[in-house]
Amino acid sequence: MGVPYQDVNILIVEDQRPFLILLKGLLTNLGAKDVMTATSADQAIRFCRNHRVDIIVCDLHLGTNKKNGFELYQELQYRKMVSAGAVFLLISADATRPIVLGSLEHKPDDYLLKPFSQAQLKSRLNKSWQRKQYFLNVLQAMSKQEYKAAIEALDKLKDMPAPYQRMALEIRLEILWHENQYEKALTLLNSHSDQLPTQWAQLSLGKTYLAMRKFSDAIQCANKVLALNQFDPEALDILAQAKSASQQPEEALEDIRRAIKNSPYSLQRQILASRIARDNNDYELLTEATKATWQLSKNTIFKQVNYWCNHISSLLDAAEAAESKAQRHRFQQEALLQLQRAGHDEALTRLEEPFSLDIFDMIMHARVDAIDGNLINAKRSLMDSQMAIENQFELYPASLAPSSMQLMVDLGEFEEVNQLLQTLASQNTELDDSSRMLVRSMSKQVKESEQQYTHINRRGIQLYQQEKYAEAKAAFNSALELSPVNAGIALNLLQCLIKLMTNNGKDDGAMIKEARQVYKILNHAPMREQHQSKFDGLRDELLRLGIATL
């Protein structure tokens, strides 16, 4: 049975009025009585919020810098604004490979290239409608995440037509993957391997092996898919992840670049590319992928300011790792330009999550200072930014945590990092995947550096207490290399220098010069109350030795 056109509500979403009128005429000729129209995705969302819609025919491109057909479909699904049995047909005049592959990856009920005939439109709508109606009880249970009910509904579908058997298997696999039952997923796939298209079966096996961390098996399956279709982006995703995890960085980077070239309009693929690029220190790819992540998300239900923050931070990560001054300057200038433009970006000025563009700007400028060696200015900005966050927000914003932490790491402020980690844990802060991996990586880095720094600093204190001031000085200098603007270490070092100069009883030009450099750090750097009190207590001695001046 085909679409009961007289009884269904149809919505056409098309920004080109001539084609909208033509499409409405085609559907009316098929017998449709209730055909509504919208010229933008936002208008379509408002309509679906207030009306039942059974069929949506939507163009992919709906205007420059506007929500497109992909994004409309995702939002309607995510917000459950259409029923599980509703049909979504995506149409487009763009036949380029990235658009076609992107359309298929977003998995609308069908995809139709313009121009098309009334017969083609009718055939596609009928097939999608029949399939949705056949699986209606299953799809309704899946939309409510009632997986047991979905399986029961599937089991009741006897004498299933051959064209529907793969969809039934896809649903069973989706449930097993969701419940992390990968061994059962393998058994299911292997038991139906002779009935399945080779490409789809190998891709599903590859995804399952990847989830089980059986990387060589995943690579083997992905290569079988690519032998059948060299452009398959999902197979390239599997290869990139498996090779990155198997310590094959160059091949992993090559594979994810190929996947992006073939199908760049996947938010998850760009996020994956960011992770692989960061893991393997490919900063060009990192900046490209984080930028694409923000651009793909900014008009969607999945928009997060963290995606934009990650892009700006990635530009400064690239500057920090740059091999030449020219490269460093290029990345820094791009970051500062993006910050300057941010105030005019509606996607950033109209946010529904806690964020301060001014505070983020302060943190990023501090990172630029740190990269350029202006550590005192960077530390002052760090303390000012953290005070501003404390005054402005009840809870520490997830959007500002990774950038603050990166600045703390750059400055060797390990105590500040640990305090921030404790704050995030105590308030159960939810971070996006990229930020969570970044924080995890920085936490590991801080733990290793902090253990080394703590050991050296503690050793220096022991030597000082034993009046072995020269050895203590060497220890504190080593600790200061790890934490270059740490007031506590600088004070310990300054006390050592005072003792050495006093005991020597004569002017030592090199030691006075070193003491003045340490004094300069402390005299200009903001510090905690106990450190300030200790520093003030040394002032008379510093004046006597000619290290400080009135």
C-alpha cells in the first residue's frame, strides 16, 4: 500500500519559490489534500512544533548561512518534533560526491536528485512510507529508547520481505552496540553474512571490531570495504581510528584526511579528525578540523561554544609548537583576528550556555603572552580571569575550563590546575568529547610534571634546612624551570641567594644579577597573601644587599 495522500499532512521546505510551487503541484496531482510550505528550516521547525506532519520533502540548501536540510532533519529527530513514522525525503540539485555522501550519511528516509519526475517522486515516497509503516511499532519503541520492546516488536514481524531484512538487522545491531554487547553483535553479523551485501556487512564488522579494540581485524574489514568502494568515508574513519590506536600515526592522518575530502559535512568526522590530529601533533589538520567543527555545528541543535573555543585554542597550540617565528606569528594573528570578529558573530552573541567572551579573550591574550615569553603579564591575566569567573558565575563554566587549564599548564601553575580539576569534579561539570580528552591529556601531563617539580622543590627545602645553600639553589632553579612564575619556588630561591650572599661577605656580581632577576619576577607578579607576606618580610634584607631599591 502506497501513501494515502488524501489523509496525510505534507510539508515542503524549499527556499526557491518557483520549485516550491512546482513541487506542491506534483504532490497535489498525486492526490495530496493538505500540503503546507516553508521557505526556511526555522519556519519548518515552528510549523512542526504546532502541527502533525506525516511527510516532509526538504531541499538540502536553504540559503547562505542558514540552517540546511541536514540540520533541519537532525533537529526534528533530536527534539522528537515528528512522529517515528514520519517520512523525510531530502532533495538537491547538487550531485557532487561530498554532498551525495553527506546526504547518505545523515540517513534521511530517501534522497532524490533534481530534476526528477512525478513518477520518481511517487515511487520514492511510496517505498519510504511502506517501510516506515511496516516497522512502525519498532520505530516507536526505538524513539523512546525502549529497546526490549523494540526487539519484541521485531520478533512479531513474521515472513519479512527480503528488502526489509537488512533494516531489521540494522536495528538489532544498533541495540547491541548501544548496550556494548559486541560479542553478540559479531555472532549476529556472522550468522547472516551470506544474506548481506558484502560492503555493508564488512563495514558493520569493522565498527564492531573497533569498539572491541581488535584493531587489526577492524583494519582488515575496512580495507575490504574500500576494495569495493574506495570513497567510503566510514571505512576510512575506521582505518584512521584503528591505525592511530595501533601507533601508525602517518597512515592514520592520511586516512582521516581522505575521509574528510570525500565527505566533509559530518560533525562527528571533524571531531574525530581533531582528536587524531591532536594525538599525533598535526596542528594544520587540528586547526582545520576544529574550524570545520564549529562551522558545521553553529546552526544546529548541537551547537556548543566549546567548539569555537577549541578552534581558537588550537590556533595557539599550533603557534606554541611552530618551528619558525613566521609560523608562530601567523597562527597567533589568526587567533587574535577570530577573537576580534567574535563580537559580530550571532552564533556567539546568542548563547544558551554560561560563557563570557571578554574573559575568554583575556585568557587567550594571556596565552599569547606566555608563548612570547611575557610570563609575568600572562600570570597577571590568569589571576584576573579566574577572579572574574568567580565573581561572574555561580559554577565554573565548562566553556572556559580547558582554555584556563591550558594557560595554567603553560605557566607551570600545577596547584591551580589541581584546584580547577577538583572544582570541575565537585560540580559534576559535563564537557564535550574534545574538551574531555584535552583535559584528560593535560591532567596526565600535569601529574608527571608536578611529581617531578614537587620532588625537586622538596629536596631543595631539605638542603636549605641543612644549610647546604648552593645545592638548594640548584634544586630551586631546576624547579623554577618547570614552573617559571611560581611565587613559592621563586621565594625559596631568593632566600637561598640571600643566605649565599650574606655568608660570602663580599659582592658577587653574578649572584646579585640572578637575585635581581628573581626579585623582578616576584615584584611584578601577582601572588597569594601568604607569599606576599613572606616577600614583604624579605624586603629590608633585599634593600641592604642592593637587590631591591626604594
